[in-house]
Amino acid sequence: MSNNIKLLQGNEACVEGALAAGMEFYAGYPITPSTEIAEISAQKLPAIGGHFIQMEDEIAGMAATLGGSLAGKKSMTATSGPGFSLKQENLGYGCIAEIPCVIVNVQRGGPSTGLPTSPSQGDIMQAKWGTHGDHPVIALYPNSVQEIFDITIECFNMAEKYRTPVILLLDEIIAHMREKVDLSSKDSIKIINRKRPTGPKEGYLPYKADEDLIPNMADFGTGYRQHVTGLTHDVTGFPSNSPTVALDMMTRLMKKIEINKKDIIKFEEYRLEDADFAIVAFGATSRAAKDTVNRLREDGIKAGLFRPITIWPLAEDALISLSKKVNTIIVAEMNMGQYVNEVERVACKNCNVEFYGRIDGQPINPDEIYDFAREVLK
Amino acid sequence: MNTSALVKEYFREEKLPHIWCPGCGHGIVMHAVVRAIDNLKLDPEKICIVSGIGCSSRASGYMNFNTLHTTHGRALAFATGVKMANPNLEVLVLTGDGDCSAIGGNHLIHAARRNIDITTIAFNNNIYGMTGGQYSPTTPTDSYGTTAPYGNIDKTFDLCNLAKAAGATYVGRSTAYYAKQLTTLVENGIKNKGFSFIEAVSSCPTYYGRKNKKGDAVEMMKSLKDDYIDIKIAEKKPELAESKILMGEFYNKPEEEYTEKYQKIIDLLKKER
């Protein structure tokens, strides 16, 4: 039995995970329901010699987070819906300039100021398409306080490994929920740090990728002089209008995620072994869905739960396999239908896909998914 | 160091010539910044030059240091992150009038308020040049821009007053004509351990000049000479300052710097442990 079990709030577990992963820099702006992440970072970072700064706005929070990472520190920022909208500009910069960092979005009801203290899962598509232009996206979505701790570490590792911003999606429910968390895993945690150049400083090519498609990243001030820009650039880091350069850069940016999907895509399968009916749900909704699955099983229905933990890139292969196994999939999410469109895209050839959503700021409870499932299965 | 030696030492020669139009004052301003760095014998490896978007912000690409060409208006926000995460870096921000006082106005006043050790050089050409001549916050009232076809009805920002009021601890203005004075101001700005703001008045013969019938590049350069008067002279002989714009060192009062204040918190917590 571990002796490092604590009762933590979801947002608190996020900061604990970030610190365990090696976070040394945080720049952000207060916004409900993510504010505790900033508050706890402000308290804990200077105590380990790290830095916290409250910026003048969300845009600056994202910009400073990228600046901190370029100076060599593992960096994070956290926000919620309206702030996530503002972060999109520099999130795109992070993608094109390949700057590792973690952006937490504790989702709340939208659009606009919406329902600041109510839960939502309305930013699933914004996490993918929020910033303009095609770009690589990694977004993860845990469903318990323990998993927030574990997945936050995972987000930092993926950011460092793939040199890209990683989005951690939470919802107000799991962010403000308190559960026990085993922090003892801290000592056995695998920590990944970005590849840094070790060769000659003269002639360093900051965007020349190795075979794994990831270039070495030098910290500012270490002698590897480089130019970092949000313009389309070649391996030297300098801007170019050449169609070949643009194609090469974009292809590599997308491919570096694509070829590592196996490592990036995480999901949970619950009672799916013999299932002919599945619910697909994530975050807080997946907890209700699990309950529904158990009740349907009691009724003799062979139900199971598929829970994507990695939202982007899409768990396409797993969803296709699922669609070949079951007759019907219900996608339940706290929005008007976002993830369900992706499920339909990959699954509708093989099985029936139904949607259950809720947008009134109330969580989806097990009863309503149960009633909906019984109706669909009639 | 003569200019060609300066170019060899501090510029990415293969990236030159620059993209600025013939007669643009930005090259002189960029030269003054590098000259100041050379005069202070700073370690180029420890210098980080951050810029935003616009004509001014292309300067970072030509300068052989750690350079960061960011998004429009956000240079100071990126620079704040760089400086906080590694206070040993000497951080300079190169920006323009639109970049730092319109889209990036919020970042300017808050960087100044914090007194974080960043030296900001604002290339002020009174217009949005990169997009073809729209009015900016420093376009004089009644002047023309492509988006002010009937004359600009906006009041203009005095960038130096803005920076000073917001809390910058070193503030000065000079023009591309007075390159030597500009160099000195940049030097003093870098030496100030805190937020320094230097307005470098430049000229845009292509858009601002043409639209407002200000003559050719030479005539515009003449205005950068004749329209300005040093604050010290103006104080002694106010009659000379009539209808002139002040330049020189406006403010120089060091205060405790931001990252040093934060370091005190770190040190205090270390002791308590």
C-alpha cells in the first residue's frame, strides 16, 4: 500500500503532474474554471526555483509560455473556453515553430462568456481547428483526478518528444472534483526531455529533422544561434516562399504526428469483449456512461464503453474495429454533436451511429444515457 | 569598428540586402541598434532579439544573435517569457508603431509597468508599411492613409509619454537622421536594468510620404533633421522649440527590476526550506 495518497482537486492534480513532469515555467491569466491551476503554480513554482507570471491577457499568456520554452524551460499555461479562443493565434505559432508546451483548457459552457461555472465538452473541435491553417494537433482528455495527474505528465512528454504544443482537455466536473490520487508513481515516472543539439554550433540547422522527423532544439543562449519565425521556413529556420519548402515543412509537421499515432493514441475499452452495442464517451461523461453500461449489462444487453483518452489525433483504427464489432454506437457528449461527426465518418459504413448530447450546463447522467440507449435498442 | 566590419560581425550577410524600400529609415535604426551592442561589448550569444510583425520586425532576421520573429503585436509578450525563463539573456525587442501601440499596446504598457529588463526599440514610421499604407496610432491627425482617404480623424499617440506613464524606467526618442544620438539612447537603454523604451523615428517615403506629398526620401530625411529638437536645447531656449518635436533622453530613473524581484522570492523560499 502506497503512503503517498492524497485527496486532490482535478486542477490541483494537473499542477502536481506538471511539476512531476518537470514544469519550470507557467504564464497565464485567471479564468474560471481553470484558475486554481494558475494559483497553485504561482505558489509552487518559485519554491523549486521555477517562474510563474500572470500576464496581461490570455494572448500574452500563450506567447510568454512559448518564450519560456524557447529559453529552455518546460512551460505550461491553462485557460477555459473564451481564453482558449484567444490562445489560438499563438498556438498556431507553437505548431509552426515546433515549440513544446502544454495548454490546459478546462471546458465550460459557451459560446462567448456562456456558462462560466458549468461544465461543457464544447471545445472538442476547437482543439483541432481553433487556430487557422492545417497544423498538427495532440489533445488528451482524462476522466479522473488520478488520470489528470498521469495524463498531464504524458502531455509534457509528448510535447517534448514531438516538439509541439499539446492540449490537455478537462471539463469543469473533473477539474473541480476531489478524489484520491496516488502520487507515489512520481518516482517511477518516465520523463522525456526534448532532443537538444550536441554537434558543432557553427552551421546548426534548427529545423533539419532526424529520421524520426523531429529536429533538435537548442535553448536560446546556449551558443546555437537560430532564427525562429512564424513564417513558413526551411531547415535553416529562415522564411521562404518556395512551394517546395512550404510543402516539405507542412508534410513533415503533419507526418511527425501521423507516424507516431500508435504512441500518441490512448483509449480505454470497458466490457467490449463480447459487446454488440457500444457507448463512446470521454471526460466526465464517460463516468456516467460506464454506469449505464453496467445497468444495460444487468438487463442482459451486451453493452460496452469505448473511451478515447487521446481526442486528437482521432483513434480511427480502434473506432473502425469497434464499428465492425457492434451493431450500434451511441456517442454521448456535452455539446451539440462534435466527436460524433468523426465517429460517423469512420464508423457509419459498418454500424448505426446515434448521438446523445446536452448543452444546458448540466452533466449528462447515467439515467438519461440509459433511457436513450433503451429507446435506440428497441 | 567600421560599418563593413560591423556587418561581418553582427549580421547574417547571406540574408542581405534587406527587404526595405529605397529611402526607408529602418536600415539606419537597425544599424544604430547593432552599433550600440558593439559599443557595449555584449556577448552576442547572450543577446536575444525579439520582433513582431511589420516592416520593423523583419530586422531580427538580418541580425546574427538568438532571434525570434513572433506574431503581430506579441513580441513583448514572447520576450517577457524568454526573459523570465532565463534572466541571464539580454533581451531586445524591435517593433513598429502599429505593432507596439495598436495590436500590441496592452503588452507594451504592462511590460513597462513591470519594469522587466527588456530594451524596446520602436521603429516609428507613422504608417502600416507592410500592408501598404494604412493609418496607425502615430499617423498625424489629418494625414492620409489608404484607410484614411478623407484624412485621419484619430488623435496620435505619443509613444514616449505612453511608455513613461506606464512605468518604463528609461525613455528616449531620436530619429534616423540623428543616428549617433539614437545609438547612445539604445546603449543607455540596454544599460538600464529595467524596461527601456526608445522611439526611433523612421520614415516611409513609399507609403506615408507619397500619400501625404512629403517629397522624396531625401526631403523626408531632412524633416527628420529639421522637425526635431533636443530636449536639453529646448529647455534652455524654448523659442527654438516652437512647432518642433522633442527628442533626446526624456526619463532615466532606475527602479528595482522585475526578474530580480522574483529571484528574491525564490531565494526566500529556498531559505525557508
